[in-house]
Amino acid sequence: MILRYLFSVIILVVSGSVYAQESADSLAVVQTDVLRRTLDSLGSRDPAYLQETDLSVGNIPLSELLRSIATVNQVNLCVKVATDPLVACNFSRARITDLLYFLCREYGLEAEISGNIVTLRSAAVLPQSEPEPTVRYDSLQVSLSFDFQEVLLPEVARCITRLTGQNVIVPQNLYASRVSSYLQQLKVPDAIRALAAANGLVVTEEKRGVWIFDSSGGRESEGQERNKHFVRREVYATDRLSADSLGCLTAHITNGNLSDILSEACELLKLNYFFATPLKGQTSVYLQHIEYETFFDVVLAGSGISCGKYDGVYVFGTTGKENALVTTRVVPLRYRTAEHLPELIPDALKKEVQVQLFPDLNSLIVSGDSRHVTAVCRFLESIDRRVPLITIDVMIVEVTKSTIREAGIEAGLGEKPAVTKGSFSPGINMTLGAVSVNKLINSFNGFGSVNLGRVTPDFYMNLKFLEEAGDIELRSTPKLSTLNGHEATLKSGETRYYKEVSSNIIGSQTPIQSDSYTWKSIDANLCVRIVPYVGEDGHITLQVEIEQSEFTGKEEKDAPPSTATRSFKSQIRVKDGEMVLLGGIERNSRDRSSRGLPYIARIPLLKWLFGSTRNNKVNQKLNIFIKPTVL
């Protein structure tokens, strides 16, 4: 009867899947037909939608393409798209309605018509609800009925537990499994077994009222041949094999059977032991006062036989794939993260064991032969050490010193009379008008018969005797912290944007140029990258890379902002807490200019009356200091 139900369930699942696929295809066809009819009706509303056009674009946004079509062909399009993909296409003599239909179908758009206005928007995506499992329970008959397709197994298990009181357990690896079933009035145990069988699963009743699902396969068949005990054939004299009160063994054996040696050793030490497989082979051993677990490892080395301890019982057996003795240990980690640690285990050690990650306790689960498991655990212990934390102080100092000197007399005629103004302190920077100059001339005329005359009303004279000094210091003091051997990165700065214009030509008979704009960014940052390594002697090796960029302020129209960059890259070795100067860049510039009457401006003293000079001196210095400290 169960087979009959299973066959019915399989037929219903297959037919349901085919019907669902056909329904989805039919729905897609109906939506496409509705869109076609909607766009075809535009011709009767506005003949402009029936005209033909040529279109050739490359990598233009979809919204920009639709707006360009509307502009060129003088049709009314309203574009509302959630995403704006880039479109590259080439059409010749295509009707507007056909073009809109193609774009809507290709990019998932919906069309809405109001008069001769077409609104194009992204198709709404309806959320898909999870199907509810149909599970009915008959308390009188103590039976279940199922009718559901592609439902999550945990949901079905929850319904069965709620209705029947039977505890149905689904392991984590089956949380995403979907099941389908159709059966009527089947006893609860038979219904649960039929559900599992129909969906390729295995279910077992651990105890009354507790059912556990599992994936099929991997179970050992009953009736497998059991392993047998083996009886030793030889008893060794005390001069060949003996044990002391501390549990240490002494052995002087030549060509002895492995099974006999191990049996005798366990009995001398009163250890519980078990031979899981026949132990074949012979060995010769000469050892003095060796701890017994070390004795087992030495005797079994290279023999293909492993030793494991289970609840105080030492189990010996071959390490073949079928009869391997497996030891499992949970290795907790104190200082390192377990996530990336399996990658560090050498392949020679991982070859004979299985290493699994247990992130909840920051641990690793190691399974395999006892000797190989022990080797892996020793390796993990050797690298699970405290990793030094390093704090790095970086000081970037930039000093700019400037001196400007300017002196001379400038006279001339202006467009209108000048007003006497300026300052005498600090420095002389005066502008004398014609009135002031004439008064000064008249004062000289009173001393004799000399008449210097008068200047015109538009005459002016500038007197400059200035000296300016500046001292600017910029200091950046970032602080970084990182673990030994890990990169520490710091980035600080600003971002500026500029506009990039690209043009597209639409149409062939009446081509129209359509411009699109893209904003791009340029960064000016202070970037510090440091990788520290702490040696056993306390010295720290640093790999340092520093890059400083800044905007120069020299910008041209429609051009990206200009930047100036200074970088430093080095590898140094310093003591803990020691500050060192990584590098210094010094830049000196001097600008000297003069102007005046030819030849006369070169004569001492006269050059101050008939010319002016300007002297600008700038000194820039960049120093980088670094101080690492091990915590």
C-alpha cells in the first residue's frame, strides 16, 4: 500500500511542476500581448507614433535615449525608470511604436497611455509569498493527509508537530529543502515515512514520538562483518619486555609480531585494549624506560596501524579507508582567529586528517588517525601564541618660510585725478596725487630762483618700501595600531568633482546632437601604509609607504583639477619606542624682478627714483617622523 501512495505522490509532483511552468509561460505571453496592443493603439491617437526613424547610439543611458527619441520625433514620452542601464543599438527605418515595444520588452518596462502621452516605468516586481502546506489531522483515525508542492521541510515539520504532538526534527543542513506530497488518511508513522521516501530523504524514530529527518545515503548496511578480537601467540620474558611502576616500558625484541608486542605491553601496564582489525607485520625494537604512549607511537610508526583512546580503552587497527580508526579533538584557540588557521596547516599534516571550523567557540575540530591528529594539534599549539599589538605614531611636518622685499618709485598719468593715500608704517606704501606733488614742488621753489613747474591734475606717484616675512608650519600626527605582520592604513583628504561631456548624434535626415554629462572625482589625500614585523630581539622592521597629494589651485576651464603629489617608500628597522626621521624633502625658490627706465634703472641710487624692484624668496621643507611602540 505504501508503494502505491509513493507512486501517486511522484506523479502528482511531476505533473504539478509541468503545470506551473506552463502557467508561467502563459502569463508572460499574455503580458506581452497586452503591451503590444497598448502601443499599437497609439497610431490612432497620434500619427506621429507611426513615423519611421533611424537610430544609432552607443552606451547611452536608457532614460536619455527615450528623451532623445521624444525630442527628435516630437512625441510625448514620460520616463520613470528605477534603473538606468546603458543601451547600444542601431535601427534603420523603425516605427516609433515598434521601437518602444522593443525597449519595453527588453528592459522590463510598462506602458501607460493618457491621450497621446505615454508613460514608461519599470515593471513592478510582486513579492512571492511562501506556499502554505496543507496538512490535515484526523484525531479519531490518528491519520494525516498531505496536499502541498515545493514547501520548506521545516514548515511541514512544524505543522505535523502542532497537529499530532509528534516531535519532528529537521537538521540544519535540510532547512532549505523543499518537499511535495499528496496522500489521504494514512497513519501518522506511515505518513511521515511516506513523506520522507517520496522526497529522497530518510526518517528514523529515535524513540516514541520523536522523528528525525536526514539525507539519504551514507548509512552502513546491517549485517556488515564485525571486527574480531585476536589472541596473542607469544609471551615475552621480562628480559625482552618489561614495565616499571611509573608506566615506562623497556623492550629488547627482534622480529616480534606487532600484535604480540602490543598485547603484552598493555597487559603489563593493565591497560584496556582492543584490536579492531588483524595486526599483521613484524618489527624489532630496542627501547629503555619509554613512556607507554610514546612506545606505541614508535612501534607503530610506518606500519599502517593507528592507535586511538576511547573512554580509557586503547583501540588498535589498520588505517585503511574502510577500517580507519578515527580520533576527534576540539582544539580551542586563545590568540588567533580560527577562520583562516586551516590554511596555515602544512599539506603534509592535513593529508591524513580532516579539519573543520567551529567558529562559535573559535576552535578547530581535527579528525583522523591519532598520531596525525596529535601532530596537527602540536602544530596548532606552536603557532597559537600572543600576537604583538603595535601602535605607530606618524608625524608629518611641513615648514614654509617666505621673504618678500619691494622698493621703488612709480609715476604716471591716470584716467582721473588721484587721491593721496597710503601708510607709513609698517613699511611705506603711498600714493601721491597731483595736489600733493605740486605742494612738494612749491616747497623746493622757495629756496632759490629755480622753478620746477607744476604737474597735471591726472599725475600720480607711488612710493613702495616694503618687506614681508612669513613662517608657516603644517603638522599632521596620525596614530595607527595593528597586529604584527598586518597592514595599517590611514587615508585623509578631500575630493573634488569635474564634469565630463559626451555627445551622441540621433537621426540621419535631421540629426540632433544630444549631450550627456558625467561627474568624475579626483582625490587629494594623505595616505599612510605601514606593515610592522617584530623580531625576537625586540627590534621592529617597518615597511612604510606615504603619499601626500594636494590641489594646486591652478584650474583651467573644462579641465580636471590639478594636483601635486609627494611620496615616500622605504623599509627600516628601529627599536621599540624609538623615533626616527624617515626622510626630508627641502625646496628653495627665489624670484627677483625689476623694472624702470632703460639704463637709468641700473645706476645706483637713481634706480630707486626711476624704477622698482621685487625680491621673493621661499623655503619649503617636509619631514616625516615615525615612532613604533609594542604593547
